[in-house]
Amino acid sequence: MTDIILVFIFGSIGYSALTPLSEYFCLNDGNCGNELEILDHALERMELRGVSIDQLNSTLQQPPFTYFHDGLRKLGYFDPISKIFVGVYDGVILTVMNNVKIQYIINLLSKGPR
């Protein structure tokens, strides 16, 4: 059983130079106000890296942490068991990585705004 509700919306919303896929992930906390949109880029990375929807959901259930990347304050989710990292900005899942070493997370956390 999965803890995500997929809602399909037609159309797309621009985000920087990337176009998000109109799929929303609703964290199962009883409040669908915690929607996360996912970019095509992130879905492509999931497929390429063999990350399932269930693994994505499990990672999103981890406590988020704040980090700075490309001049932006982002939220990161990391599952130390599966070693999957999810990067989120402004409610949009930007990337999904697997086989992430804890040192990568430590490096993200050590960088501050410049």
C-alpha cells in the first residue's frame, strides 16, 4: 500500500527553464495541503535510477532539512536505509538521487547562502 495520492492535472506550469509534469504528490498526513509537484526531470531521474514511487514516498516521509544550492534555500529529504535523496524547492520536486552517501548530505548542510 502506498501513502501517496496521485492527482493528475492537465496542463503545466513553468518553473525556471524546466517544465513540471502535472502530477502532484500529497503527503499522507491527513491534510492535502502538503502537495509536491514533480518535474519531468525528477521523473526521468527516478526511471533512470530505478527509484519507485513507493521509495519516493518513503523518502518524503523522512524529516526534511534545509540546504542551499544554486543560490536558493531548498528542502532535502534523505532516507538513510535506501540512500535516496529528494531535492525540493517551492513545493516542486526537482531531483531524485539514489546511492547517496551521507557525506553528500553533510556537504549540502555545510553550505550556506553566499
